[in-house]
Amino acid sequence: MEDEKTFKIILAISLIGVLSLLILVKTLEIPLTNIGNLTESNIDKTAKVQGNISSITETQGLYLINLKDATGKLTIVVFKNKQDLNLKKRQAIEVQGKVIEYKGELEIQASVINLK
Amino acid sequence: MIVEITLAILVGCFLGIISGLTPGIHINLISVTILAASPFLLQYTSPIVLILAIIAMSITHTFLDFLPSCFLGAPDPETVLTVLPGHRLLQEGKGYEAVRLSTVGSISGLILVIILAPILIFLTRNYYDSIKIAIPYLLIICAAFLILRESNSKLWALILFLLSGVLGIATLNSTVSQPLFPLFSGLFGISTLIVSLKDNNTIPLQTITKPIIKFRQMVKALSSGFLASIFCGTLPGLGVAQASILATTVSKKWTPQTFLILNGAVNTMVMFTSVITLYTIGKARSGEIVIMQKLIAEITFQTFIMIVITAITAGIIATMLALKIAKIFSRLITKISYKKLCISIILLITALVALLTGLQGLFILIVSTFVGMLPPLVGIGRNHLMGSLIVPVLLFFLL
């Protein structure tokens, strides 16, 4: 009897907890930012941008994607082996990652890339 | 460089002792800590040295993590299936024998997988692309097989597989920097400790006995374990528990002794197979391998050879450590306050989760702890909670 009651309580908390986590994750989702609105205050923070690929350069160890939207352009850094890069020029993508500064310019180290 | 490498192996083995012997603390946690400290550490050493330390730690961990499972009834995800056979031997006063069986399995498995590494490398390099398209279907078949194989409630196995899957999706989509840490700590760490606190077992006096291991037992355990390890070490989302269950489908008759050799072998073989997977196709299949991938962009042949040498050295050291520590545990087990130990570890993990992942991580830890307590309450295996990784991986491949 005691065990059944314990089980029901734990099950209820688990279900409510998982549901709450789903809602929380949706609420805390990183908002989309225009490329032109990224500033030095975004450095070391996670940002999400969307745009069209204007060029892709492959180097040893990483890909450099030049991403453009209506407000500006930005370099996206994708480390090799992180995911299979199957992107082409002019493709619309959404990128989420950490904003970094490299040689005075802002870049994003991509952690997630989604096709749009 | 030789001095640095030797130091890396020794430090790695030491860290492996901590993670292996402490219930609830996984090598992922220590690997994450090494990554967080890497900007400081890399001022004094190179990424390769850090990777060799992680390898030494991972190998040592696979040898030692059976000890808390056997002596404290507190397994981690890799040893979750060994609690019953290990505890059975412990109750017969043969805890040391159980550790010896698992250790024999681990060192034999390590030697076997290293000897066969060239074949594995050839097969993975040449055939992975062909089977890549089949990965989601192989995962579905594997998950369905594991659920159908559940001897108690298949329905609950499916429900908890899916529930942990939804939990995994939510966790991996959160903004937490190391989402697997609170997720696995809750599902497999703290939940196990809380459940084991309820059991007030008295442990009988332990004797130091050496098991008689038959050659046929070894061949059965190693051959079936090896095949299952290749499968689970190469495919994403599958781990040691799944590999052990798949290996036991080869034959129905598994004594506790043979199963312990199997799980020891599989534990170490899956770990090393995932290193081979990283080397050949650049894919990370476990948390510590993901960390390695962040430290070094590519594993060259020379780095791989250094990893092999490190693994063998750590394996030899870990074999001696496991047997020595098992003797100490056998003598001390009746004197430890198990309750105080569990509570201390729960508090430590909670503090680390809060520190490294913040409030969101803490919430994930609490939710996953409650989900992690469900399998023993409904009488099914905790291995179904790997749905937390398998379901997101399936969605990644299918969508």
C-alpha cells in the first residue's frame, strides 16, 4: 500500500517535471537576433541568427561560413567533426552558438545549424 | 614529453579511482571539469597530454566502477546490470571473487579489442558510410528488442523509454552548457543512491577467494561481448548495459560468474571501441569522447598509438588497483556507514550540478532523479532510461 502510494507520487512528479521542463525550455529558448544588432556586449553569450549563405570556406579543422541577412553579414565558424556539413551557397540557415571576437570582428562558433 | 605523458597516465589513473569508486560520480563529470580547466592547464601542457589523462581515467574507471556496484549496491549506467550477480556473490561472502571476475573480463576485453583494432579500423572506415543510412532503423530495432526482452512489464519498459526520451529532448534543447551531466546524474546516479538507501542490507564477513575461471566461460563472454561492443561502441545512443543485454542473447545459460566477466569485458571494450570510432570517422559516442573531441580537432595515427599505449598501461595499473582495493573493501565493508556515504555523495553531486550548470541544471537533476527512481519501483531494468539519448538521436536522424 505504502509502496503503491510512493510510486504514484513519484510518477506524478516525474510527469509534471518533464512537462514543466518542456515548457521551461521553450520559454528560455534563445530569441532570434538580427546580425546587425550583434555587438561586443554579446561576446561569450549564446546568440541565434538567421540568414543566407554567401560563401563557404574550408580550412584544416573548420569551415567558415559567410552568413548574410538584411541587416549585415557575419562569419560562422563550424569545427570539423562536430556535424556533417551539407550546406550550399544561397541556402537559408539558422545558426545558434557562442559569440566570439576574432581579429576585431564578431563571429559565431556554431553549436546548432538548422536549415530554413 | 615522456615525463608529461607518464604524469598524465598516473593522474588519469588517480582520477579514474575517484570516479570509479565514488557512486554517482561519472567520468563525464571529471572530463567536463578538465575541459573547464583546460584554458589554465594548456598554459603548461598540450591537448594530447590532457587526452591521454582522460583515456587513462576512462580505462581505470571501467575496471573500478564495479566495486561500488558490488559492495555498495550503487552502480553507474555501465554496471547497472551487475548489481544482482555482484550482490549475490557478496551475500555469499565472495565480494572479492566478484571483483576478480569483472577485472579479468576488463583486462581480457582490453587486450582483445586492441589486438583486433586494425580490423575494427578497416571495417569502420570502409563500411560506416554504408550502414550510416541504416542507423536510425538499427536503433529502433535494438530499442524494440530490449523492450521486448524485458521479463517483467514490457509496457512499463516502453513507457519509461519514451518518458526518458522526452526528458532527453527537453534537456538537450535547454541552454545548459553540459546537459548530459545533470541528466545522467539524476537518472542513474542520485536516483540509485536514494533507492539503495531504503535497503538496509547487512553484509556478511567477506573472504578472499580466487574464482576458478573455465576457458569456455572466457571464450563465451569475450566473443559475444566483443560483437555487442562493436555494435554499441559505433552506434550513437547505445552503451554498456545495452551491449551486455545483446551479448546475453547468444546463449540462454549465463551464470553470475560468466555474466560478471562479460560485463567487465564489455565495459572496457565499449569504451575503447568509441575511441576507435572517434579515430576512424570522427564521431563521438560517449561523454568523455565528446570532451576529447573538443580538446583536439583530429586524432592522428601517432596520437592513436599513444592512446593504445596509455590504455594498456592504465589497464595494467587498474588491474592491480582493482584487486588491491577489493581486498581493502572486503575488510572494511562491515564498518562503513553506508547511509552517511550516500548522503554525502548526493550533496556533492547536487552542489557540482548547481555550480556547473546553474538553476536550470538543478531542475533537470531533480526531474531526472524522480524519473530514475521509477524503473526499480515497477520492477524493470534501468537500461530503458537510455531512451533519454536514443530518442533524441533517432529524431536527429529521422527529421
